[in-house]
Amino acid sequence: MMLSKPPFLVLDSLNKMDDLIDSNAELAEAIFMAGFKGFIAPTIDSDWVASIVPEKHAHDEYQIYSIVMDHLDVHTTQNDMDKARSCINQFYRDWSAAGNLERENCFGPVLEALHTEYKRRTKSTPELDRSDMRVLVPGAGLGRSVFDICQAGFSVEGNEISYHELMASSLVLNHTKRAGQFRIAPFALSCSNHLSRADQFQTFAVPDVHPGTALATGLSSKVPAHERMSMSTGDFCVLYSSLGSASTFDAVATVFFIDTAPNVIRYIEAVRNCLKPGGIWVNLGPLLWHQAPRGPGRSPNSEDEHQHTHTNDAGIGDPGSVELTNEEVLALVEHLGFSIERQESGKLETGYMSNPRSLLQNTYHPVFWIAKKPQQGAATVINNAVFTNLQRREHKV
């Protein structure tokens, strides 16, 4: 066979691909084990586990967890497989040194806005510590932006609905032992648009930093880092539209997030509810509306990668999808009670999990804006309106 000989060596390339799949699997197995410990183990009976696990596997955690999952009759769908692969690849953007350029372009402006807001507040309240500013990050994904904001000294809460990404963020933030603990090959299974096999088979060490060590030596604050960072699990709209979350945060930071909304009004209402009067909403991202039909020119390995898992409930899945322009989004944000403090478009440029060596480059020119919730007088009227709307929804249900 001609392609099995030099200079092609296709069979060698396939063997190399198998090896890289195994390398990615090491990270996948670690995510699974961290997720099992955090989300499943607390809910099952230890005596039942002992009764179904053969003695030869009694000291093999991975085998124990796998046997339990088999007995729980968990079925894996193709969508689950796609989400798991996307989650592994996401480590390239969020937790590798090579992904730093994309992170700087996306997270950098947000961090700058938070620093500016903190300095503005210290003019009237000099004793204000950075930890006194509470920041919410919806759609936190693998937790890198949450980590960066915490390392900058702020108190931060991430929120995520995708259990794939929740398990992955739990691993990297809570269970990694060192920087570079895993190696991944995010482009190995994508066989198109490569100059060479070396480009396809690039590997990257993750994480690029050890979160525990970095937070312990980061910006000083009166509150330890482990007390300033948390993650909530569940539907953003449901959790943060409640009366219990009203006026809780000084800032909300959304990065590549608002276009995941089937009904963007619900997102705006949730942000408005959970922000304190005078709080700011910092947003950066494109408007690739995930509920909109895709044309034939879409790229399944790039544009759709930053989707989040949604549920068909009364929260994120609330019907009413309309694909708005940026001008219309800003008008809606203002109509629902915010003032637009700053807006930029066309100045930023970024990829999303882009391979810089690829023959195909997908580039976003995301918009960036800062909106402010009005002070107490106007905010009271708005919050009363939100509460009335929530009552109406509950009554209808």
C-alpha cells in the first residue's frame, strides 16, 4: 500500500493518534473520578458498593467507580460523548500556556474593568478591600475566569449548568497536584487543514499553573483565597432570579455567555436581580445565538464549541428565542433598567480554541460593554416589577 510507506506512513500516524487518544483519556478518567467523588459518592450507600465490587478491585478507585456506574445503568448518548470531547479540548484554551493569548483577549478586559471599578469605589471608601467586592461569573465553564478573578483579590462565585464542565473545573481547581500534570492533544482527532502531522499531533501541558499554589501566593487580601472562591451548580436564571439572590453581587462578568440564551430577557432579568444597586455588568463576547438555525458554512469544531448544556425547564430553557443584533441587545439592557457606561466593538479580536497552525482560522470580533444597575431609588421600582413578574410565572405554573 503506497500510503503506508514513506513519506506518508499513514499507519504510523494512526498509531500515533491512538496514543494521543490514550493521553487525553488520562485526563478524562481523572475528571470522571473527581466528578464521582464530588457528585455521586455522597448519594450512594457504601455497603451496597462493597456488595457489588469484586475483592480484586477493592483498592482500584477507577474500577470501583466504573462498576458502580454500570450498576446504576447510566446510558451514554452521542451528545454526552461530544460534550466530553469538547470539555477535554477546552483545557487547551482555559488551562494551557498556549491558550493564554485567547484568555488575555477575553478575560483581560473584564479584569481591567473590575480593577477600575474597585479603584473608583475606594475614592469614596478608602478602607474597601478587594475581597469586599463580590463578583458572579455565569457560564463559568472550566473555572479559569473564576480563578483569575479570585487571584486578583476579589470574592468570586462561578455558576455552571453543564455537569461535564463542573466535574472538569472541580478537578483542576481542587484536585490537581502540580502544574503540567496532564498532557492533551486537542487537535489530534481533527484531520483537516493541517500543514503537517506534527501540527495535528501537538500536545500541551495542563494546567499551566497549579491553582492552589498560585492562590496561596497571589494578591494579598484580608480574606484567604479559599474563602473567596466558590462555584454554584444549576440553572443561572432559576438560581439568580430568586428573592434569595436579590442584590447579592457588586459585579457580574459574562464572557462568551449571553448568546447561549434561548430567551435573553431571562438572562438580563437574572443579572438585574442579583446585582446590588450601583453594581456593574461587564460583558464580552459574540452573538452566535445558539438557538438559531446554522447555515452550511458553520464550523462544528470552532463556533459551536463554547455552547453550554441547557435543560428544557422554566429557567435557561424558557421559550422566546429571538436573535438580536448588538444594538438591540444594548437597547433591551437599557429598557430593562440599566445604563450603558461603556461599549466597544471592532477593537477586539480572538479565536475560540483555535489552532494557530491551522489552515483555517475562525476569528471573532467580540463586543465589550459595561452596564450599571441604578441606585436604590430606581432599583426598588425595578425589583418590585421583577418580583411581580416572578409571581405571575409561578401563578401560571
